[in-house]
Amino acid sequence: MNYLIDKYPHVDPSLPSEDYHRSDPVSKSLLDALGKSYWHYEMTRKGLLEKKSNAFDIGTALHLSVLQPHLFDRQVVCGPPDRRGNRWKEVVERNPGKTVLIEEDYNEIFSLRQALADHPLAQRILGCSSKVEWSYFWQDSHTGIPCKCRPDLTIDPDGWFEEGVLVDLKVVAPDNGIPDRFAYYIEEYGYDIQAAFYLDGVRQVTEKPFSHFLFLVIEKETRLISLFHLPADHDYISGGRQRYVKRLYALREYLDNPPEYLGYPTVIQPVECRGWYKKALEGGELK
């Protein structure tokens, strides 16, 4: 499926996930790839770097179970107790395009879902909007590049969130649902880019004052839940906007003047010590 320029700005409330991912505009995952190299961008755009991890599969399954339960049984399969031997291979081959989980992880999905149902604030958020997995398409105002996003939940401005909020459900490892640990996730995995990119895009498409991004975070195993709020004036939103705009400008340059070589820079590069290393060095704490 292709979305032409005359379709922007555009919102589609019922676009299937696979059609969304096949559409041409730039997504957050492509922005992540651009942050590495043009080679990563091209390979990601062509679907040649899709190596899904176990954590990714669990996140996908939980999203379906919580946000689109009518699709869960159709798209998620309980596999054998482990991935060893032919049993796992046979189940995967019999279910092309589906998410296959080992038995333990499959059962964990229901425990995570129940934990979310038991959490009063999480349940209120999950139950307050019918706009689940809506697809938004727009042209970036700086570069003219077509962009897209698909928030887990879009909550319109109302009495509770006067300026509107976008919600993203995240599954993290145990002990990473505390603020300073989740801040690492924001910086390392580009969640700041996601929040800014989504807010700017949805505002442009809807012409409504969406000014809040909310991460609904649940830990595997402990099933503890945290909620983290980024208002539109948060430093992470400003930083994420700076990062995604720079990447779109780099993409604009790449599209207008394709380089002969797509790999890492063909120059000798310096390597800077990371902050923690310098601090440990200065304190004589390196081991």
C-alpha cells in the first residue's frame, strides 16, 4: 500500500498493521536506522534487517492481548516449552507471519495483562479511548518528507487530559520500571525521538493540541507497572525533536544527492571515551 502526497495529512483508524508497515513514509524505526548509517536505512526500508528478538515478540503479543484482543488468537501462537529441536521449527513453519512464543512466555502474556487490569490508573487509561493503533500520515514541515506514526492509544483532549495525550505501552526487563533506569531506555532506544515525532505528527494531522506523551511501562516477571509522563515542554521532547529533525535533514540530503558508498564514513574517526569511563578513570575505579 502506498500513500501519495495528496493523501497528507491523513489519519486511518482501521489500517491493518501489516499495511501500515508496508507503506512508504518514514517511521520511527527508519529514523533509528538513519541514526546509524544510510546503509542501515536502506536495509531497514527494504525489510532486510528484520531480526525479531524474544523481547520484541513478547511486546507484540502483549500489545495485541491488551489493545486488540480480537486479533490475539489469530496472530499469536503457543509453541513448545523451548526452541530446541524440530518441534519449534515445525510450529513456526506452520504459522507463517504469526508471533510464536515458547509456552512459558505465552502464559506470561496473560499474567502481564491481568497485572494491567488490576492497576487502577493503567486500567483507566487503557479504557478511556477507542482510538487504538490509529495510523497518522503527514509531510514534515522542514523537509517535505512524508512521515507516519501509529500510537498505541490516542486520547483526545477532554476533561481529564485537557490537551490530549498519546500513550505507548512498553515491556521492560525487571527493575527497569524505575525512573532513572527507564531514563536510560529513553536515551538509548530513542524513546525521546518517538515521543516528539509522534506528538508533532499527530498535532499536524488532527490540528488538535496534543501536548502529552505517556509511557505505560510493565516489567516482565515482576509485573510491576510504572507510568512516565513527558509534557510537550519536557527536555526529552525538545531533545527528541532536535534529533529527529536532524535525521530528516540528513535523509533529505541523501535522497537529493545519493552517495556512491552507503557504509560507515570512509574516514578515520576518533573514538571518545563515554562519560562513565572517564569518571571511573579519574577515580581510579577501572577494573
